[in-house]
Amino acid sequence: MIKSKWSYLALFIFIPVMYGCNSTHVSTLPTYNPRKPQPVVVPYGVRKELDQFKIRPWKYIVIHHTASDSGDAASIDRYHKEKKGWVNGLGYDFLIGNGNGSRDGQIEVGNRWNKQIDGAHAGNPEYNKHGIGICLVGNFDNDQPTNQQISSLLYLINYLQKRCNIHKDNVIMHKTFRKTVCPGKHFPYDKLLAQLK
């Protein structure tokens, strides 16, 4: 009889230790620290390029994705000239890199912005004429933009809103006015809008 009492007592001691219910247990896992994006550093040359032009009357900022894993302004400019037949090349005003072609978060200023001419990004005359096209490299039907891309996009949108007097209600996605998935189902549009003024 005594022997069986000790058996039960041993079970009460052994089971908690075996399954980690001991309150003195200390986790050896590293603390989770999410990576925060680095502050956007816009090179002086880009800032100068943004500021030097007389601005035409813009009404919208239109956000796109390339729907490709890589690219930069030069390669997309070449594609738009050679395959699409667009004389002015790159259809967007700005391109933001993802690290596969241009640096992650790098803002590239297109020829259309420099010359203040109509875009070729919207497939709609109103938005090509009055919409500033910003394209992020990546396929956001499959993935999300990088943190650096979002930081650069916020910087650029804030700049353009002030410079061109564009209300946040007119910061739109390509699919807002055209039958397309662009900029993809994983593009965090609502979170972006929440950070705009």
C-alpha cells in the first residue's frame, strides 16, 4: 500500500518536469525583434531632380507594381520602347526598387517626370494626363512590398502631395479605375493611406 502512494507521488513530480510545466524553466529562444525599415535616405541628386521642375497641374498619384520579380528604370524603359513602342519609354514617373535590379527602396526618377509629360501607365487618358505614376518593382499578387519600398513610397507620396497639392483621397491604385489586379492583392493600401495626411 505504501509503495503505491509513493508511485502516485512520483508521477506528480515527474510529469510537470518532463513536460516543461516547471516555473523555473527559462526559454533559450532569442527574443523576437521585428526588423524596422531604415530611414529613407534620398540622394541629393534625386532631391535636386525632384525640385528643379515647374510642376504642371497634377490631380492624382497612381500606384502600380511591375508584376515581375526584378527590374530597374533602365530595363523597363527599354522594354516599354522596344516591346510597347512608346517613344518616351518608361511609362511611369517614378520607380521604386526591391533590391533585384536597383537597390531596395531606391527611388528612380523617370524621363516623364523630368519633362513633365503625360504618362503611359494608366491605360486611361485622364489618369495618364493628370496622374503621377509610381511603380514598385515586384509582384504583389504573390508577395508584399519590402519595408524599404513602403518607406520610400511614403516619402515620395508625402513630397508629391505637398509639391503638387494632391489630397490623400486622390492617392489611388491602378485597379481603382481600371479592370486589373495592379498593384496586387498583397499591396497594403489601407495601411499606406492611414499613414498619409
